[in-house]
Amino acid sequence: MIKRVVSFALAQPLFTILLTVLFIAGGIFAFKQLPIEAFPDVSDVQVTVISLFPGHAAEEIEKQVTIPIETELAGLPHSVRMFSHTQFGLSFIILTFNDSANDYFARQQVLERLKGVDLPRGVEPQLAPLTTPIGEIYRYRLQSDDLDARELRSIQDWTVERQLKTVPGVADVVSFGGSIKQYQVGVDLGKLKSYNLTLQDVFTALGKSNSNAGGSYIEQGSQIYLIRGIGLLRSSDDISNVVISQRTGTPLLVKDLARVEVSSVPRQGVMGQDDEDDIITGIVVMRKGENPSLVLDALKEKVRSLNETILPKNARIVPYYDRTWLIDTTLHTVGKNLIEGALLVTAILYLFLGNLRSAGIVAIIIPLALLSTFIGLQIRGIP
């Protein structure tokens, strides 16, 4: 077989050269399209189901949430393993599929089954972002000279996170640090009892008052005026003036029974750096299968736009981890090893054969083998 291949190559040199050129072009094209990853992603196809049930013990969540979801998800096509973990206020389940299923097929199957799960009121299971353990590609810190941690966290949650999620290839942005702003109503139970009211009356009044209402329209000549009622609460004063009930025609307001203040959600941790104990950071997670180099380029452009035009003048994004350096270093190492290997093989062959042409013919196989590897990786979809 080898003899016939060699004979054909010698008899048809032009065809052999054209085939080699086509092979090199295919290898270069595959390399350009191939996601370049410092950490090869060989993870299984997995789907993570996360369910929040705040204020409930792990035993209750296990019985009312985790077990019903496990029962409903059992027997999914191509699933090979199911792992669950339950803790205070949280349940998550990880399903692993074999290589016959792709990520989107697996997620679709899980979503279809979750619609039929009977769960307690307020529990809505959700799928974790389509990412892998090596998906963290960018970390940054939100800094300011005069804004406190709570104000920075609000900017992070409502501006930075929303903007970064629009970058192609970004699966999620995870925020850490700071205090999450919250309006708190501290009810005086003595006053509440004296007016013969309950906490549920306060909850109901606040819920009904915090909503907008749509109406019809009024025609006036050739114009139409839309009618709507605006009732969304925008400040602590709006909350204080909510009517709970009335006594002999006099409205009973929230401020008559409670203290309204701007506070924060109870914290369960802290994020610090160097000598600063409370900072705001974010982790950008890449979607599985994306090219990290392209995602990072688009992400850096979005960060530059945020710093220059969108964020307040006294706030800025400062990155402290970027996988670009690691990817460039990996490529440099691979290229360096390839060149050194080719030179070493050429030198040894020349030493033993005593013919530079023969040594060069054998050594040229090394880059061709690497190009064939790129083609194989592209076909298999492996970074």
C-alpha cells in the first residue's frame, strides 16, 4: 500500500503538490475557526437545576422540592447520572448525559419535564447558565472614590451586569460584595394590635399599592390620549404614605404603624482585596463552546465603552484577571516547542543520514501533522 502511494506521488507530482496545498489551507482555516483554549474543555454534557425556597430547612426542601424534581427527571433520554444536594433555602440537581446528547437537546428535555413537577407555591426551578467549570474568563472590580459599597452594588446589578450579558458568548455575570439595597418596613406590633390589624393587612396594602394599572384611551379631535395609573413605589416616602385602612373616615398610613428606612439585605459573606474589606467584583462566565479569544475581545470593548460613556464619572471597571495572557502564553509555548522539535529532529536526522534534504523531508511532516490535528479538532468540536 505504501509502495503504491509513493509511486503515485512520484508519477503525479503536480497533483501531490496541489493536494498538499489544499491540505495546508484546510489546516490553517481549521486553526482560524478553532476555539483556542488554555484549558481544554472535556467536560460531559450536564444540566444543573437550581430551586430556591427561602426560609425553609434542608429537610423540608428535600421532601417538597428535591425529591419531586428527581422523580420527574428520572429516565431522561441519554441521561447516565443524577446528583442532588439540598441545603438551607436551596436545592440543586446535576444531570449528566452521554455523548449522544448535545447541550441544547439535554436542556430542552429537562425543561419539558420540569413543567409537570408539583412544587410548593413560590418555588420556580431554573436551569444554570450553559457553561463549564473552566468558563471563568474575566474578573473585574468596580471602583469609586466617593460612592459607598451599596451604591456601587446597585450600579453593578442594574447597569454593569446587564450590559456585559449582551456581549456575544457571555453566559452569565456573577456579582460579589457590597450591600444589596432594600426598603424595610419595621412594624410596631403594639400599634398594629391597638388598631386591630395584622401583618397580613400590611403585606396586602403594600402589594396592592406597588403596581401600575392600564386603562383605555380618550379621543380628542384627531388625537388619542392613553390612560394609565402609575402606582409603583419609588422611595421610602411613597411607602410611608401607603394607606392600610381607615378609621372613621381617616386614612391609616404605613408611617402611622411602622418605621420605613433604606437598608440592606442581610449579608452572608464579604468580599475584600488587599487592605480593603468591602469591594464590588464580578466574574464573567463564558458560554460553553465559544471561542474565548473572540469573547474576550468583545468583552474588553464593552468594558471600555462602559467606562467612557455609560458609567458615572466617579465609577470605573478595573479588571484584575484576564485569560488573554494565559492563552497567548499557551500559544507561544506550543509554537516554541514545535520549532524546537522540528530543529532537533532535523539535526538528528542530518547527523545520522548525512543528507540535509532527507532530514528536511522528514521534518516537514511535523507541521503537517499539527495541521491535521487542527482539522480533527474542528470536526470533533474540541477546543
